[in-house]
Amino acid sequence: MALFLFPMNQRIYNYSIHLLARQDYSEYKLRQKLRSKKDNLPHEVDEVIEALKSRSLLREENYRRLFIRKWMMKGESEDKIRRRGAMEKLNFESEEFRSAEQELGLTELDSIEKLIAKKLRSKVIPDTFEEKMGLKNKILRFLISKGHSFDDCKKAINQHFGK
């Protein structure tokens, strides 16, 4: 265990335990949250984070797993989830995505199909070519905004509409 020059701030530690009891946090997010309080000094926050890690109370693996599952359920692509995670200083292994896909029973193509069905749920497919192409393009833009590749999206849309 590391020796600290200052005694650990018990108030910050207790607050951290309170936060972690409600949900998992990444080290980066917890550090940000604790530092956002104006009376928390940076070195005190660092000491508390180290104490939490040494006691295995900061479970970043669980946070990463839940992060991946959450965004996969929303139809995000692996690449987009990686970019979102990078904003929180999270690094993912490819096996974490495969594991989440197995848990959820979703592949990327399944996710695209699910999003297409969601987008068409309350829509009537138009009869005219122009209106149908407009709807297809709208769905294509939506799928691309979720981070899916153009080719995969185009193929899935064509299959769904029966080309």
C-alpha cells in the first residue's frame, strides 16, 4: 500500500462509496465527479481513488461491460461505442464486444435490422418511387448516425424493402 503524506479525506471517501453503491463508475468519471465539488482538493481525490482501487471497490471492468451493453442495446456500432468510450478514457478489448454480443444475442446486422424495424414501426411504406427513396435515405442517414457502415446499412435496407 502506498504511503500518503496527508490522511485520506473520509468525507470524500464516504461520498465515493455512496456513489459506487448506486452504480459503477470508471476511474475517469469518478475522478471528474469528485473534483467537480469545489471543496475537494485534487490530491485528496487522488488518494481516495487509489484507496478505492486498492480495496477493489472501483470496478472498471464492470463499468466497461455495462457501457458496451448500454450502447449496443441502443443500436450503436462497435466503432461508435469505442469513440464514446475514448471520451471517458476507456479502452476496450475486442473480446469485450464479442462477449456483450453473446450476452445480448445481437450481432451488428441484427442491430441494424432492429433499428430499421424501429424506424418503420409507425410509418406506411409509400407507393411512389420518390417517396420510397426518400424514406430509404432517411433510414440510411439514421443508421449511419449510429456508426454503422454505409455498405451494411444499404444492404440491410434493400433486403428489408425487398430491393
